[in-house]
Amino acid sequence: MTIQNQFRLNDKVAIITGASKGIGKAIAMALGQQGAKIVLASRKQDAVNETARALITEGIDAIGIAAHMGDDAQIKNLVAQTVKIFGGIDIIVNNAAINPSFGPIADTDSDLFDKIMQVNVKGPLAFCKLCYPVMKQRGGGSIINISSIEGLSPGLGLGLYSISKATLIAMTKVLAKEWGADHIRANVICPGLIKTKFSDALTGNEKILKQVLAKQALPQLAEPEDIAGLALFLASNASSFCTGAIYTADGGYTI
């Protein structure tokens, strides 16, 4: 097999959460352009329908299914509908996340902790567990969890978010170790500051942005597409011997 063919995803089925915009949309486009059938998941059906139409115009086989990662019933429906429509699941990308709090961790409460952990950790774990038997039956698959450099080196004001993203990293390693015998790989991407709606509060703050760029080895703000190539590598046979690994895409911020 040529190196070009190792990146092809023909006949593979991929589900991407948080896929209506930003990093999720960019990853969906990249996987679809390499031949994967794409299931776009996000909270609002209208939003994923719009993104699906954008992919379809590029010749990609794509559908949108509304699914909130904080709702177990919606996660179950996402998996069931994907299997019904496409016959299986080969690749999942846990990209959906929330961060409703910014400030000292001493000012947070247990309800906020539960809300963040439900969407950023418990939902992705439930999703992986539901996909596991389907992927096992298909002979294996790839799980890609989108964490953050905040899960590696917490910044001030993002305490609960950092805790959730660190937990997602640990979860990825557990899945890699337990499911490797079934040829299911699990890896995690830790992006730095990316220009998305999710990060508007940071990228829109000139002082914070200047501080981040000054610390990076590469002095530029990244776009969602800068994460898509790494996700494609992890989804494809090009990374067939990679599992349980942490990949930073942060412009050298964590050096």
C-alpha cells in the first residue's frame, strides 16, 4: 500500500461530535474528502443539517444527527441511527465540549462541576462504550478525543475545564489499553489556542492573545484546519501502530 492510500478512508464511517462548526467541522471535511461517510453530531439539528449540506456540495456522503453529549438518550440514538443508516462505525471523534466558567476554582460549585464533567467526560465515555461493540464487530477502529493543552498545563481561570480535559486524556489511555486487543486504537489531540467561536473570549482579548502568541514558538493564531490533518492521520491506517498517545498541536506553546 502506498503512503497516499494509507490515508484513504473509503467505506469507513466516522462520527464527529461538536461538528457544526470550528474544529469539528474541519475534521469532518478532512475525513470526508478522504472517502469516509460522515455523521455530524451537535446539539441543534438545523446546525448539523447546514454543515452536512456544505459537505455534500464537496461530494461527501454526510448526514446530521442532533445529539447533546449531556443526554444519554440522544447519544444512544446517535449510535443507533448511524448503524441503521451506514451499517457500522469505524471512527469516532469526541470534539464536543463546554466551558461555561472562567475564574478561580474556589468560586465554582458542584453543579457546575457536574455540568462540565457530564459533557466533557461522561458523555464521551458513554459514547465510546456504545460504539465499542460495533467497532469490534467491524474488526477495529479509531477513537480520537479532542482534549486541550489545558489538560496538560492548566492556566489560570480555567480550572474545571482543565480538570475535565485532563480526565479525558486519562480516559483515552484506559481505552487504548483495554481495547487494543480488539484492534481499536484511542489517541488524544491537545490543541492550543485555535481561532473558533468556542475560544472567542480569549482570541478576542488583545492582552491575552498577545501573551499566548509571545509564548508560542510559532507566533501565529491557528485555524481549525490546523487540527484536521492530525485527526486524519489518527483516523487512517497511516497511524496503525499509534494508540494511547497524546498529540499536541499548539504552535510550541507547551515547549
